[in-house]
Amino acid sequence: MTNRRNFLKAAGIGMAAAAVPGLANAAAGNAELKKARGDIQLGVASYTLRKFSTEEALDMTVRCGVNRITFKDMHLPLDADNATIKKTVELCKKKGVTLYGAGVVYMRSKEDVDRAFEYAKTAGMEMIVGVPNHELLEYVEGKVKQYDIKLAIHNHGPGDKLYPSAESAYNLIKKMDKRMGLCIDIGHTKRIDRDPEQDVKDFFDRVLDIHIKDVTAAAAEGKTCIIGRGVIDFPSFMKTVVKKGYKGTLALEYEAEADDPLPGMMESFGFTKGVMAML
């Protein structure tokens, strides 16, 4: 609630600045910050829409005013044949949504890795958001080089023995190909009482994707909630992302209200867009 009050206060200041020419010019004066803000794209991680069909998921994404998505396998199965993959890609194009990646994809064997990269190649994806077993990382790096498809390791917070934090992944890949990177999930990061903002700063050279959400507590029991209603300082986080010059996607992974996520998605995107506008 404090975050929301601060945001509304800032919005009021912004409106007042717009009404006074001198203040408006000052508020709009940082051209570099505005340009950096424009490089950031919003998207959806389709696990958000796990109870809905592929077409419904795309329609709901469009209703949120967003045109980028990563598909979880319930929306495009990992074992789908080429014809099914191409048909799904055409559906995305018809709806005006860019299918930029897959994930989260678990990789527990070389066969899993091979399948994931062939799948991504057939679909024309630029990225796999994945969780490869540690012993497979060098093999995955070879596939990244072969296919020129990025691999962004996703952290899952409390209870995750492979990658509980972005740091745990970073330490294993920091000397590997630059396309071996991170998908920082800021909600799970907060749930292990780490600062998502600081993690973005510390590991920025490998941040390929970011899953945005808010959570009710900086503890394992924290649950996903609408952005702006939880404990993450979103205005401060967004300012850091913009200042660092992030050019990737902020993909909403809204895990709450699986049967009716659209209202929460819309409010979350509205809050995020409001913060971006104020920057």
C-alpha cells in the first residue's frame, strides 16, 4: 500500500508539472532516460494463462495491450510436430503477438536439451527460458552456439535446489558464451529476501529476460499479488531497469487467480505502464 501511495503521489506531481511549463520542461528534460524507457518491451509468460487455450491466451494478452509472449508447454507442447508448431506461430502472427520464447523449460537430460532447441528453432524463437541441470550446462552452451538461440536461466526461490537465486545461476555461467544468461524472476527473488533491484545491477551483463510480479511477503510464504499491492518497490525497480539500459522484455508471470487472471493482469500492466510513464 505504501508503494501505491507513493506512486499516486508521484502521478499527482507529474500532472501538476504538466500544468506548469517550467516544471513540465524539467520533468521531460532527461532525453536519455526517455529513450532507455522506450527500449523496454512488455510481455506475458503464458503460465499466467495456464487454464486457457492457446487462442484464448493470445486474445487475453492483446486485451492487456501487450504484443509479446513466451509459451509454456500447455500452449505449445514441447513434443509438438513441425506442422503444429508452424500453425501455432501463424496464429500468433494473426493475433499480432510475437512469440519470442519458450518457458519455463526443464532440461534433465541431453534429449530434453536437443528437443527444446529444435522446438525453438522451428518456432523461430529467440530465447528459451530454461532450467537445465548443472551437469548439462556445457552441453547447453554448445547448443546455444549451434542454434544462436539464447538460454535464460530462471530462478525459482525457496525450495529450488538448482537455481534459488539469479546469483546461483550467474556463478555457473559467467565464463560461458554471452548468450547463456538469466531470466530474473523478481517475485521468487523477493521470496528469498533478496533485493531484485540489486540482483539486476549485480548481474546485468547476463540479464536476458525478466519475469515481473509482486508478492505479499519477502519470505517463502509470500504469494503472487497484483503489481503495486505487494512488498516490491516497483517504481524504484523500474527506475533501475531503465537506468541500466535494459533492452529486453518485462514478462508478467501472474500466478494468482488462475481461473480469472485478466483483471489482475490488467491492473498489473496498468500500474507498470504508469510507473514507466512517470520515468
